[in-house]
Amino acid sequence: MTRSRGARSPTTQEEAPAGGADDPRIAAVIRQVPAGEVATYGQVAFVLGLGSARIVGRALAKLPAGQEVPWHRVINSQGKISDRKDGGDGDLRQRRLLQAEGVRFDAQGRVDFKTVAWRGPGWQWLESQGFDLDDLALRSQQLRRRGAWCRWRL
């Protein structure tokens, strides 16, 4: 099983699909986002070395009920909650969950990344999960810290 861009799966993981919507590493990264902070789909994809933020969105859409994954803490790169394709009230529920954690939205429905952007998982956690830290640091530097990445820890 190959991994893109140096990200490796946790050593405890059995032959799970890498980079697909069923990739358990996506949930593992999202579990690192603390209450009161938000990550972007692209940020999670970046940590895992995935080619597209949409993979993360698809994975969250397929989450089985009852899993303890703070899915509501992942938003789009515009700082907004993405509309749901199913037309349900998931976006309203997501907003309420975030507001309950102290996340505020402006009149356009955006969060202020300067105050609530997740700075990424800690080095110790990444290393314990088998990630290539040198590769992550190099890719982070190449981003030039724009947008939601301005507070990125790597």
C-alpha cells in the first residue's frame, strides 16, 4: 500500500484503504481538533498528504452514526460551513455545535480564522502515528502561510 507525500498510516492500523473516503486516518486527524477551534477540509487533507480536500468531505459524509469524531469542527477554506448535498439540516446542526463551543460567525456566516483556526496536530502525536515529520515541515514551508494556514504549527 503506497502513501502519497510521505504520510504514513498509524502502525496499529490494519490494511485500511489509504486516501479514500473510508480512510480511518481522516477521523484520527479530526479527533485532534480541540473544542472551540476549526480545521478546513484542505488542512486535514494536507496533513494526510491527500490530493484533494473533497476526499475529507466525502469521508465525513459517510461517517457512521455514533462515531466519536468531531466532524462539526471541519469547515471549508472560506471559513464557512459547507452546504449538505442531502438537503438536511446538518449545516444548521454543525453551526449550533460550533457555537456551543464558543465559535462565532459573522453576518456572512464565516468564522474568524485568526481566532479559531486549528494550528494542526502536535509533533509528538504526528510522530507517534508514523508521519514523516520532515516531509510535513517541508510541505508546510512551501505553503508560505497564507489564509487559514497563517497559524499552522508545522
